[in-house]
Amino acid sequence: MVLFKSLPRFPRLFPVLLLLVVIVTYAASRLDPARKSTSGALRGFADRVAKLSARPWSRVGAGDTAEEAHRRAWELARATQYAGTGARVQRFLEKALRGEPFTVAAIGGSVSKGRGLTPPKNAPQDADGEIHGATTLYSRENLHFLVFDWLNATFPNAGNRFVNGAQGGVGAGYFAWCFKEHIPTDVDLVLVELGINDLNHLRVVAKYELLVRSVLELDSAPAIVNIETFTTLFHELISSSAMHNDVLAYYDIPSLSIRDVLLPRLMADPDVQMPRWFRTGGDVSLGDDKVREWGGVPVDLMHISAKGHGLAAGLIINYLSTQLALVAPMTAKGHFGRFSAAHLRKTLERVYDVPDTWLTQSFDPTELPERRAPVCRSMNSAKLHNRVSGADDTPDGDGDQVRGLVLHPSSHGWEPWAWHEKHYLVARTPGALAVFDFVIAQPLPATHDDDDEVIEDPMDVYSAFEGTPTDGRAASARRDMAGLKEQPASRQEMRTRRRQRRSSTFRKEHSGAGDGGTVAIGFQRSANYGLGSVHCWVDEDRAAGRRLDGWWEIKERNMGIVTEVATGLQPGRHRLQCELLADTLDPLKRHEFRLFAIVHN
């Protein structure tokens, strides 16, 4: 049984790839003396591939038998929820092959945080000597660390870095607004793991899209690889990965899952296999709503074990290895590049583009979506910001920059509080008032494609009525009968229409303030902590405010939720107020409310 029993090694394509590079290098040097620089670049690439092939840890499956190689390929295929073009990942690997330093970051929940793993000897600290987040973020057993460790060993560079931005008990609703608080914005590869953190609800789709689209739109244009874990805790096996998958396909983001690799083993021998792949020991005990007994052992069914982390890492590494085997020996601009013809290269490079419209919005080719920079102030961020929350963090006149949430002086009854590495503002007495000032910024200008290129029809268009003049006349007659008498537009006509749409879009964007801004709060929900409710409103419009309840019925989940308070806010300074209510949903009539983030745009 293979199951990625060790960190995978690079496929047996290296000898063939290396021979091809040498042949191409020789051919390039013989074709034209002016191509000496191209030949030199190819020789440099060949040298790097030769060095890479010499590293035993980088050859995935080099020691496999034929049966093991087949099983390894089957497991990767079974784990692949969406493969896509791999274009962004290949672009990242091309950078690594050129010898340039890279940054890898992780976004995820308590699994990515490393719940139950062995902490490293020296946890990373900030400039003040403080540790932010769980000490297991950088455990050598953590799936994200394992992936980075393989990349760093395969492409060694002193400038390579890894940042684990995982936060326990939150999902895409939080990270869509706050990911920049936890990972660097110059990142090259982002590993996302939120399969058990998002609720299995259609509302998740829009939140997840906001997250992945915002990451892709970073100036560094990073690649994303999604990895899904799973749980057997609930009444059904289907999870929020079902909500994620169409978004991932729309944005051409590869997605892998451990579920369909593990499930046959779990079903065949649950008493043995459940304690192997899910967390046991330590503080895992019966009585916890996440724990069930298998084989006489209490098992935490929300968090995979170190062995489960190894499997998830192995799947990602195997995927990266297959993509590395596909990376061309030259950049797109070279004579033997992946896209040799310039006109063809233009069209194919669109695989890097972020789609012009959102998946969760209606189709309208005349209007590009409004872009607003998400702003987050989180109690669990180490970053410094102005006291008044806004997109512009240039130091202002309101005092030194600070961490976390800043209460307005008119606030009362709220105080900072922490449970392990999770930080909150907490109120326990009804009538307690939290007041925050924030600034809604002007919308960002929409990005336009200034290229007049016309995208050709797909190559694989099959019709039984094409191929002969007779068939062509038959197809034309059918179009006439259907009232479709217009012929396809010429390239010039298509260019003209595109320019007209751009012009009308520009007018729309500059005629008003758009749909306005949004403000939301992040707060904890649980059935176990005696949580109460607040009423929140913006400016003086208390009547248009919203009640937010901390208590809910889901005993297995203690989660941080981000919920909108108001939308349609005009650019400028506003004031958010939240009052703790005497009325509570908690069966024991408790009132505590835990607030951890204010987000707006």
C-alpha cells in the first residue's frame, strides 16, 4: 500500500527531459549565431535540471515497482478534484527553476494550524520576541511545512521563506477579508485548506470566491493549490468542498482531497484505520463533541493525525512533481518556448488571467465588477494599523499605530480576553457598548485589457454538418430557418464592439459611487460557551441595525463567523456600534459575547 509512505520523489521523466534539453541547446546554438544568449540560457537550465535530477529526494517514485507506480498514479488521480491547466503552478515552478527565491504561504483552520502535532523546538517570533498563533504552525509534521520543506530542498535558496497564516475555528468568511493580516502580499504560492472550516451552505460560495479572487489579484499574481481534508463527524460525508469546487474550476485552481484515498481504508477496518489517520492522545477524550471511540481509542474526528498530514503533503508534492515535469525548458519568449508563435502565445497566456466577471454575479459583458480593497482589523493579527480603520495606513495624527481592535473612548463594558492563542474583545454585562470608527474608501479602478486581440473559437468544435459544400448549405439553411441569419462578426467588428463596451463601462464606473461599501464583524458562535447576542448598527441608524447571536445549536463546532452589519455605505468616515443585549438564546441565559474582527471595504 503506497499511500505516499515517504516524501515523494521526482518522476522518471528526468532522463528524457534532460536529453531533450541537451538536444534543444545544441540545435539552438547551430541555428543562428545571434541566438548565443538563448543557447546560454538553455545550458543554464540544463545544468539546473541535471543538478535537480541528482537529488534523490526530488524524484517522485524513483524506487517504485511497477505495481507501486500504478497505485501511486491511481491515488493521485483519485485525490484530484480539479486539475485544470496548472499554468500558474508551472509559472511558479519556472521561477524556482531559474534559481530565484520564492515565498510559500498557507491559509487554513485548525488542521493547517497543526492541532495535535509536535511543536518545533524554536517557534518563530516577531521583532518583540512574541509568538503569534499556535506553536504547531511550523511543526515539522505540519502538511504545509512538509510541502515547503520539499520545495526548499528541491530548489535551495537562502531567500526562500514560508509563512503559515492558519487561524483555528474560522473559514473563508474571515480570510476573504483578513488574509493580508496573516500572509505576505508578495507571496508566490498559496496553499489553502478550509474543507472542514466552512459550513456546507450555498452562502459559502460567495465568501470562498472573494477569498481566492482577492489572492489571485495580488500584485505578485501567486499560484494557489487547494487541499481538502474531511470529517466523519456529521450526518453526511459531503462537506463545504462541494461549495468550493465550482469556484476552483472557474478560477483554474487545482484541488486535491484526502477523502477518496482514505475512505476505502476507513470503511474496510475502521477500528484500526480511524486512530491512524485522525488525532488521538493528548487532550483527546470522550465527552468532547468532536470525539468518538474507535477500536477502544478516543479519536478526534475533526483533525487529522501526523500521518494524515503526511498524506495530504504527499498528494500536494506529487502534484507539484507532475507539474514540474511539464515545465518547458524556456520561457514563453524563447525560440523553443511553450508558446512559440506570438499570436498563439497571446491567447494561451490568458490562462493566467483572473476572469473579468464574478461567478456569483450575473453575466453582463458591458460592466466590469467594482473593485473594493478589503480592510480587516483583527485581534489575532500581529500587524500594526492606525487607530481609525481604513484602507490608507499612512500614519495619521490620531497617535501611534496599534495592533488589534481599537475601541472609541465612548465604549464601555468591553475588555480584551484570550483563550490560548485566540484573542477577543469580550462583554458580559447587558448594555455594554463597543464603538469603532472606520473609513469606507473609494472603489478601485476596474482593470481593463487594452489588448485588441480577438479570442478565436475553441479548437474542439465538432459538427456533423461541416466538411462539404452540401453540408455547409444545409447548416446555412437551418440557421436561416431559425432566424439566425447574421454571419459571425469579422475580427475588426469584434474589436470595435469591445472598444465600445470599454467606453460605456468607463462611463458607468465614473458616474457614481457604485453599490457602496460594507462593514461586518467577526464573532464566535458556539453551543458550549454560554454566548449571548448583540445589536449592531452604523452611524445613527439604529433602527436599520442587525441582531447577531453568539449561541447556536451546532455542538460539534465552535467557530468564528463574519457577518455583515450594513451595506451601501458611501465613501467617508463612519461609526459602528454594538450593544450587548439582555435577551439571549443561551438555554442558561448567559450573555458573554466574543468579538475578534471588524472588516469593511
